Amino acid sequence: MVWVLVAAGGAAGSVLRFAAGRLAIQLFGTGTVWGTLFVNVTGSFALGFFLAYALQRGEISGDIRAMVAIGLLGGYTTFSTLSYDTIRLLESGELGRAGINILANLVIGLTAAYLGVLSGRAV
């Protein structure tokens, strides 16, 4: 059963990721990496919050934790897209933007994950 839950979560996460990417294109244009940053930050926060909350409370079954953490948030977050976006920037000679893209995703993503953990523990 856990396999079906992870698959369902992954499908939902992928649809959410697609929607976030479409929204970023509408707001910022096609040449932007803001959608990837948004998804990485919100996904980092959500994973930190969810796992801290679930593990502290012990009220959420392992199957549901797998569905959300591995399926939903695994399908939603976009490290592979971050990597591709960065290579694309490097290949087009935009070394500064590539570096900023990596640092922003890493620093803000880690900060969001930490804030998520703190928030999940405080609930």
C-alpha cells in the first residue's frame, strides 16, 4: 500500500511543481529561475515542518509520512531543475547569475528547512 501512496503523492507533487513553473513564467517571463527557487524554498520548508511535526507528535503513520515526504514533496521539489537551470546559465556565459542561483537555492533552501523544523517542533 505504501507504494501506491508514494506514487499518488508524487503525482500530486509533480502537478504542483508544474503549476508553480507556469506561474513563474507568467509573472517573470521564460528566462527566469524564480520558479525553481520558489519551489526549492517552499519544498524545503514544508519537508522540514512536516517531518519535525510528524516525528515529534508520532500521530502520523509511516505510510502517510512516506506519501508526503517522499511522494508529494519529492515530486514537488526540483533539485534536478536547479541543476539544469544552472548549467543553462553557465553555458550562456552568465557565470554570476549561475553562482547567485546556486547560492540562493542553497542558503535560502537550508534556512527554510531549518525554519520548517523549528515550526514543526513548536506546534
